[in-house]
Amino acid sequence: MTARKRIIIVVYAPALAGKDRRTIDSVHGMEKALPGLRLEWEVGKVGRPIALPQRDAWLVERTQDGRFPLLCNGDESYPVTVNGRGKSGLVSPGGQPLSEVYAELPLDEPVIASAAAVLEGVAEGARAFWGRATPDGAALDIAYQTAPTLEGPPSPRRGLPALKLFKHIRSPEIPYYLGWLNYWSAAAAQAIGFPDPARDAELLSRARRTESGGWVVQLTDAPLDLDNPVHLDALLRAYERFPAIGGRSAT
């Protein structure tokens, strides 16, 4: 049986504190963005969903030590999950501890139609610096941009640029990499120089402002597929346009 394709959302935000309500805000953002979604189950030790009648109160109590406990929609035939973890300042930009929030959803028409709003909901709820939503196939290629090889530095696929490790990027506002859908907070957009009306007309045609003053920027109309030369070219051009992404330049 062919594995179902997935869309992976990752956002990076200031570290979570104990009983941090940003976890609830991110979950509410996802549920508001995707009609019918309810993330009201935890994932038990054997992987089976366990209902949470008082989900919000449970989530606040369980948000400790920088952790965002794993929630799901309770449907093992159509799984949607979200969770998070802390990232030590030793491996984070500027030595600043971060929270990494991670969600997975099926890559189907309802999710594709709502993906920008789902990313925005997760990111704005977490008060994220930046984030992205990308189909799992393209996300694997993008991961090779930072993954070291046995021989040493990263060995990116498809002519994509090599990117610095997270800990070598000077500030958390600078995105590590690009995706199909990109969330840039107001601070992140300023750090990379977006938008420039003269240079970013195409990107602005697929971008929208968020309530906090950030941006959701979509690289291609359809979900990013790097076997498609048009999509690969769009990703390469975006990296060329924003050399600060991935720590490739000082500005």
C-alpha cells in the first residue's frame, strides 16, 4: 500500500515556559484554519488515541520543561498531529533557547486549500520567529541542505545551496531554510529584506499579511514538488533573492 503523502509544518518560537498558553493558541489556530479539525486526543504509549475531555486545561498543565505534548485528531485513518520540544541555546541561533512546534497533516485537497491558514495559525499562536509548511518529499530534499555527510559538510541535492547549521546562524529571526509556504514574522521579514516592491512582485502576488504584521509567502501555486523543474527553479530563485536565509550572508 502506498504511504499517504504528508505536509509537514515546523515553526520556531521563543522557548516555552511552564504552563505556557501559546500551546493552546497554536492548537486553536490549527482548528480554526481547518474546518472540522479537533485535536482533542493525546497519543498513548502504544500509539492509540486517548480522549481529552478537558483538553485546554490538560495542555496547560502538561506544558512543562519546554515541551508541547503530542496531540492528535483521534482518527487513525486520517491522522493529524501537533507537538513541540525545546531546543537548547547550545544548538540554536545566537545561543537563544527556542521552541520547535511540529505538525503533520495529510496532503489532500482540503488541507492544501487551508495550508496557509494552518501555518499562520500555528505560527501566530506560538509567537514564532519563522516557520514553513512543505510536503514531506520536498522537505527531505531541503533537509540535505544542512545535514552533514560522513565526508564533512552538507551535500545538497538538486543544486540547492548549502546552509549553515542552526547554531551558526547569528539570530533566531533569520530563517534556516525555505519551504513551500513560509511564515516570516515582522522581525524575520525585516532581517531578510522582505518585501521589496521592485523585486518581490511575484512573491507578493502569493503572499498575505498576518494579524501580527508578519507574512505568509507561498513559493508555488501547487504544493512544492522538486521533480517539477518550475518548482525547483522557484525555490532556487527564492534562495538567490534572500541570501541571509540559512546564514549565507551577514545581511
